[in-house]
Amino acid sequence: EYVQGEEWNTPETYALQLRISPEGYQIVSGIRRALTNIAAMKFTQQELNFAKEYYEEFAAINSFNAEKWQEIIEKGGTLPVKIFAVPDGTAILPGDPVLRVEGPEELAAHFEPEFHRIFYSTRVATIAHEIDRKVGGGRFIEVGLRGADSKSDHLIAVSAMYTGGGIIQTSSDPGAAVYSELSGRGTIGHRYVQTKATEEEAFRKAIEKLGNVSLLVDLNNTINGIEIAIKLKREYRESGKAIWIRLDSGDISSQTIYALRRFQEEGFTDPDLDKIIVEGLETVDEMPEIDKRAREEGFEPEKFVRYGAGELLISRNTGRSFASTGYKVTEHGGRDTMKFSDSPGKSSLPGTPTLVELNGERIIAQVGEFPNGRDLLIPAFADGEILFKEGLETARQTASRTFKNIEQSIKAGQKSKLSPQMEARKEEFRKQLPKAIT
């Protein structure tokens, strides 16, 4: 602010891109949350007076631009920017712009961290979508509260998992309470089993006290634990209770086959009463691999096997580096600008970028370049108001629908095309650069 001085009010445009993805695509999530946070910011004269006093008396900072904030307050106190964005749930290809901000330069830039933070929920939504593609979101139980950085991050994650993969089951009671789309599902834990003299005593008490139960069988030896559970399943069969088992350590693939075989031998073939929950997973691909092995052994994993994980969905591969978000200025005072980079894929876009669907193609274009195309960046925020009205269920439907539109491009490893205007503007900007020193 101090360096820019009076130039702070120069109109600027910024674009947010998600530049990479291990899966070849991303399911965007978190846009509405970012808009909600920004819409909640209404600046008051009291706040400005406090800030002026603080910077004058208590802080060795000489860059506070009180005149800028005074002008904002006199115009209503809301953030004077316009935001265009893809709706939550939109499937995108690496490098696609997902958000565009237009407004006074210092303010359009000021909230950059808020926009970058969509990377986390986007990564969770994308991993959840991979789970749904490979084994079905309805067969997955999220158990990652303890693996999240905070309770609020976990709530963000469970909403994103529903958006991306339709995963509704969580072991978090708060998650199920906050989002009506989700349902709670838990198992007895190691602590409970350890407080009893034997595993059998712990299992028996849990069966008697609970309507339905999932028995954690790996406290001492998983095969022995399976056999204890089978003994009790046989004993309590007439009760009609669903007595499932949970595998959580060791060679879980072989344990799954063993348990399926023993269930079949005992006549435990009711899909509602006799499920196996497989946890201890390191990668998403382990799930379809276990399914495949079960089918080869003559079993139907879709009926009898469910999967659960926490870190795999909540905290693994969810850092910003797995999305490479970039929020860069694209236009300053009506003049195109952009960033080139020595790193492939990290250059930004000039002008007023948008994302257009036209004749089955995705095109990164300039606003208004394709009047017959469908602009995916739609009005999202203006005059302090959120223009997106869609909720969680709409975001889920958007993910399912829009992924199909780019599925072939993902399989081919393709990215969205650059429009003629975008190519020309990038080339024109490149010509203005000084030649490299050799």
C-alpha cells in the first residue's frame, strides 16, 4: 500500500488457476465458503479509527492507507469488487481458471489467501471422487477427524467429500450434525477393547449394549479376532443384529479374503448383517485391488465389503502443492499483464480470462470472445452480496455432471485449449519482454 500510494484504486483483474492435479482433473470445492467469508466483511468507522490509532501509536508500520478504507466506508463499507467463479462441484482440467476478481488493485489483491484456501476442500473433493469412481462412495466410511488440522478443517473436508464423491458416512458426530446429507457411522475402538480382560468380553458387551456393531478385531491377532467375532455372530444370530467386523492392520487384503471365506462357510451371507469394513489403507487403488481379488475368489465385494479411511481422504495429498493454486494479476488499468515462469505450467493468463464450453470443448478464452459458448465463470459476488444460491446437494450433482463433460480429455491427458485471443495476447506480451541474457 505504501509503495503504490494513490495508485491503489487502479482497476485490476486477477484470476485463480489450479495448475496441476495428480489425477488429471480437480473437483472444485470451497468457492462458496470463500465468498461467505468475504461477504461477512463489512468495514465500519469504528474499526477504521481503531486501526488508525494502532498503526500510529503502537506499530512500527508506515504502510496503512487510511484514506483507502475511509473511501470504502463512505460507500457502504462492503468490499468493492466483483467476483466471477465456477460453481462448487465443477470438474476442471489443470490450468483452467476457476475464479476472476475485478476491482481496485490493492483490494482485489488483498484477499488472495482466502481464494488460495480452496485448494484443501478441492483436493478432498477430488480424492473422494476417485473413491466414488473406483469402488462407489456409498461403500466408504470417513474416519479422519483425528487426522485433520482442526475441527473446522474436518467440517470442510466432510462437506467436500460429499460434493466430490457422494460419501455420506462419517464417524464424526459433529459432521453428521452440521450437514443433514451425512450420516454417522462408528465402530468400537482399541481403547474400549483394551479396557476389558479379553477381546471376547469386550465384543460380547458391545453386541449386547448396541443395536448394531462393528467389531475391531486386530488388537492382538487379526485372524484370532475374526474367529472370536464369528463365534459371537453364531451365538447372537437369532437376535437379528448386524455384527460387522473391522480390519485395520497387517495384510488386510488376505484378511478380507479369509473373513469372506469364513463367513461363507458359516452361512453368514446376509449383506445387511455380515459386512466387513476394511481400513488401514494406504492408497485409493488398494480398494479396487481388494475388490478384484475378492471377485476372483468368487465373492461379491459390493455386497459384503466396505472401506474406511481417515488420513487417505482428509490429509494425504491435500496440500496446496497438489493443486498448485495461482492467483495472479491479469490486467492492470486496462493493460494486459501476466507471469511467465521457468517452471512448466506455472505461467499465468493475460486480460480477462474465462472458461468456456463450446461444441463439446473446453476453451480458456477472453470474456466475450465466444458469445455462443457457455461461460463457466458466472457472477458470484457483487455489492457485498453472494450471487451463488446453490447448496451442497447441487454441488454434488454438478460434480457428477461436469466430470462426464471432460472425462475423455482426462483419459487423453489433455488440457483445455487456449482461444485465439488468449494465444495472441500471450504472444504479444512475450514480445515485450527483454531478451534473455546469455
